[in-house]
Amino acid sequence: MSPLIIPIAVEWVILVTTAAPLLLVGLFDKTPRLGLTVWFAAFLSSGLATALAIGIAIASIFETFLKLAANPVGSASWLATLAVSFAPWLILAISGIALALVSQRLEPILANAREVSPLLDAALRPWMTFQGYQVMRIELPIMVAAVARGKILISTAAARTLRESELHAVLWHEIGHLRGGHNQLKQLAGFVRSLSPWLVASKALVNEVTRLSEIDADRFARRHVDSELLSATRSKFISA
């Protein structure tokens, strides 16, 4: 491929990472699923453009090196050949450093997940089944509801406090999260954020994915329960 593609790819990455926070935030409140698709498609295209630019740059360097290597030692191009011969190794070294930095950022996240997972399992107690989904109680004195591993989690405080209609409203909201795969999308957005914490766009991605996921779950719940009941019940929760 032509090296001229490199500046085009770089320009696209710059456009996505600068324009997304300005143009996309708050644009998809009425169509949250479309918004989630657009946000991830934009970042995916940015990642592919980056990979394409790096691939073309490496190919171009190796091609130049092979051409210059054909020149005999002592010729006018010999010093240039010597200089260019270091470029592929420099790129490999930079790539290795980048991978090491990525690993360094991800290791604490993975370590925390490994530590928290057994603690979470020990704290959960089976409670009931709702619309085919298992509902687990967790011993907490605060109003909390969430989803994890395909199950609905609800605190003992919420289980004791809510009326049946309120409980159903919250459970339908959590089913909306499960059906929308929102936890996986949040994890993916968090992964992007951990790799590029310096980008305003990655922070905007995390915030928008969280916000649009809640809107989408509410839209799903409103198909089954009264809107005012849902809003009033959710206002009682720290997380729902």
C-alpha cells in the first residue's frame, strides 16, 4: 500500500478522538442502542486506522531497507543503508515498550478481578427466579441492584424494603442490562480507557456507555412496568 495512506489514517484517528466528545455526547438519548453502536464503531475504526498506519510504515521501512541493502559497501548510499537498517529494530523496540506499558496498566485490573471474584461468590445467596433469571441476594445495608455473570444481584436492604411492584420494576431494569450486554460494553469501554487515559475521547466513551446503558435498560423496563413507578423506585437506589 502507498505510504500516502499513513497521513490519511492519522487524520482519521485525530478526527475521531477530538470530534467524538464534541459531536456525539448526548446525541443518542432517544436511540441509546444506536448510540452505543456508533461510539464503539468510531473507536474501532480509529484503532484499525492506527494499526493500518503502523503496518504500512513498517512495510515501507523494510522495503526501503531491502532496496538500499543492494548497494555495495562504500557507495554513496552505504551510510543511508546503515542508518535505515536500524529502523526496523527501533520499531520493534518501541512496540515492545508499548506492550510492556499496556501489560503494566492491565495487570492491576486483572489482579483486582481475581481477588474480588471469590469474595463476591462467598457473599451471594440464591433468592428467587424472575422471568427465567436467577436473583441473588448480597448482604449490604444499602439499596443496591446490579448484574453480574448473567445473574441479578440485589442487596438485602432493597429486598426487605421494596414492595412487590417496586421490586419487579428494578428487576425488569436489570434484565434490560443483561439483554443489552451492558456489562460487557462497560468493560470494553473501561479497557479502552485504561489503554488511553490521556485521551478525552476515551473518558467520554466510558461516560456515554454508562449513561446510554442506563437509558436503554430503562426503555426496556418501561415496556413492562409503569414509567413513574420505575423512576420513583430507582431514585431509592445507590446503584440500579
